[in-house]
Amino acid sequence: MKAGLPYSAYEITRVAAQQGSPLSAMQAYRVLVRLIDRGQVMRIETLNAYALAPGVGSGFVVCRRCRTARTIILPNREPDMRALCGAIGFSLSAMVVEASGLCEPCLETLK
């Protein structure tokens, strides 16, 4: 597996099988859920994939061409969003911050 790339549960099972540790997709999903609950992994919604969690107040920028995901730091996002939600009587349970576009290397190839 290449660092910086998010992986789907099926990609994780394929790599595990290649390395001699067969894993069903259900097992991979169960492990991923536990890692998400511990704050160690985040699901990247736009790719239906998973990556190491960048930390509190973070999100991802995702290249739609090469699928790399980079962490961005947004230190005040959660308190601000909780305040906005509270003002309209909405209880926030989860928030995902993702931006998609093209990374610099992919942009260069298009020039």
C-alpha cells in the first residue's frame, strides 16, 4: 500500500490476501469501524475509502484524478459548526470536511 493514498475495504482485503493474511470484506469493515471509533482512521466520503485520521480540526483535500488525499488543518471548524447548528435547533453528531479537485502534479500534466 502506498502512503498518502486512501484505500477501500476491498483494496485492503486484496492487499492482505497478497501478504498472506486473508481477510473478508466484512472483517475489514468491522476493523475499520473500530479504528474510526478510536479516532485512528477516517472515511473519505467522496472516494468511499479510508485513510489514517489526521487529527482534530482536520479535513482532506482529495485529487479526483490520482486519488491522493492530503490533510488540511481547520482549527475552529467544529465549534463554529456546533454553534451554527445549535442556532437552528440541530444537534450535530458528525462532520466531514473534504474538498476535491486536482493536485499540483496532476494539474501540471494537463498544461
